[in-house]
Amino acid sequence: MQPRPPQTNEQRERILSEAARLFVSQGYDGISMREIAEACGLSKAGIYYHFKDKQDLFLALMRANLERVAQLVAAARATGASQRAQVETFARGLFSQLDADQRALIRLANQELGKFPPQVRAEFGRDYFELFIGPLGEILAAGIQSGELRPIDPHTATWVLLGMLYPLFAPRGETTPEDSAAAAELALQIFFDGINKR
């Protein structure tokens, strides 16, 4: 298979960017491929050249965003800092390196994937765990093993941490990026002060 020419790659990235904005503002069911095509200045055929249907486009968007988040986790782990510092580095990266739409897509994945066929959900769920949830949980598990954190279930702790951060991912009225970042810092402080080994 020959690589796509640069113009085609740029077109695909433009489609993903516009689709992200529209899915975040309208939801999966609230937007059509025709509307996405119009936002990109393309015909529907131009969209279907890259994606076979709306589900395929949505999943491509989710996977691209998941890879961005996975890179943040990997970069945090590569610092070799304490486990708390690694998690803090990852969380700060979410709010400094991902824009509001990209953060909102993290929540959107949880809200919308339930509408997809079981096989599709299972496949994406495996990717989600392998690239994101698992590595983040491994940071906490290492902290428990080293004695930095008290003995708790790292998998449950990962979901508790994300549960504290998820509400901050979506755009919220007049909230500024600085407000969200400050809220994330507070969530991290509350999370870690609650599980620090005493």
C-alpha cells in the first residue's frame, strides 16, 4: 500500500479536527456526515474517501485522541520521578498540551461508545486499557509497591482519580483553561493526600 500524499493526509487531519469540534458540541447523534463535510468544505464523497461511515470517523477520532493521552502517560513515566510526580506530570499535561475539545473527547468516548456494537466497544475498550488505564494504574501500583502510597487496589484508585478529573475535561461556560488547571491541581492534592502512606 502506497503512502497517502501530503495533501490527502492534511485533508484527513482537517476532517478529524472539524469532526472533533462538532461531536463535542453536538454529540454523536446530533451531527451528520453531511454537516461534517460542509464544515470541512468538502463533498460527502470527500469524507467517505477517508472514512467508510460516521462510526468509522468517530472511532478514528477516539483512537487518535487516545494515542495523544497515552503519549502523556508514557512521557510522565519516562521522567523516573516519584509516582506522585509522574501522575501530576500526566494530569498537568492533559490541561496544558490538550485543547478543550481533545479533553472533552475523553468524556465523549465514555458517553457515546455505549451506542456502538459490542464487538466495537470491546475492541476499543482493550485499546483504552492497554494504552491508558493500564499504564496509569501501573504508576500507582509502583507507588504502592515502593511504600510511597498505602496499600490499595491500584485499578480502583485509577478510576477514582479519573473520576475526579473527568468532569474537568468538558468545556464549561465561562471557565478558563487556568480555572480547569487549578481545579485539576486541587483534585490531585485531595487524591494524593488521601492515599499517602502515613
